[in-house]
Amino acid sequence: MAGWFKNPEYRQIGYKIIEKGESLISVKTPVMDKHLLYQAKLENYYRNRENDDFALPVAIEACRQQIGISKEARLALLQEYRNSPLPSHAGYSQLCVILEHQKNYDEAIRLAAEAKEQGWAGNWDERIGKCRKEMER
């Protein structure tokens, strides 16, 4: 539901929905529910990074939260969709973009390599190559 409220004029509603969702997480919460909540959180806050000073750090936190459960989410997806490849991973992708903008290429490379190793879809080799080129400048 928070995704419906990610535009700037409705962002406060989206923030409240995400906050409520996080408050309801327990040990019984399915990993994919958490995965999708963190994705909504990162999308809502990242989109509003120019409007709210706190939004970019919260978006980074959401990326790290989603990455923190990536191995569990990977297993859940592979079990549910046995003959399908893994989709892209918003947390890894978005955090790599942020780190590249911050010129933290070592960390972006490390995360891209980790995402690739886990099997998440994405242009990880291209991203790693781009970061290495930037480091040589």
C-alpha cells in the first residue's frame, strides 16, 4: 500500500504506512513480506530524497535491511518459483547507485559481486567494470 503514496504530495502517508509495517514485523513475519516492505521503504524514501533531508539516509537503511535478508529471500524465491531465475534485487541495485554517486567504488564493487554471487538478476559485471574504470581516474 505504501507504494501508492510515494509521490511527493502524499509521501507523509507512505512514510506512516511503512513505519506501521515495520512495527508489525516479528519473528513469524515471512521473509518475503519483509523483503517487499523494505523495497517499498527504499523506493518511497529514495524518491523523496530531494524533499526531505532524512530521506536518503532512510533509503540507504532500507537497502541495507533488504540486503541483510537477501539470502533468506533468495531461498524463499527459489523454493516458490523452482524453475525461474531470481529477479533483480532493489536493495543491491539502489545501494550500488548511491555508493557510485558517493564515489565509494570499493563498496559498490563488493555489493555488486555479492549480488552476482547470490544469483540476483542484474548488470553486475557491467557495474563492477564501470566502478573499476572510475577508480582508475
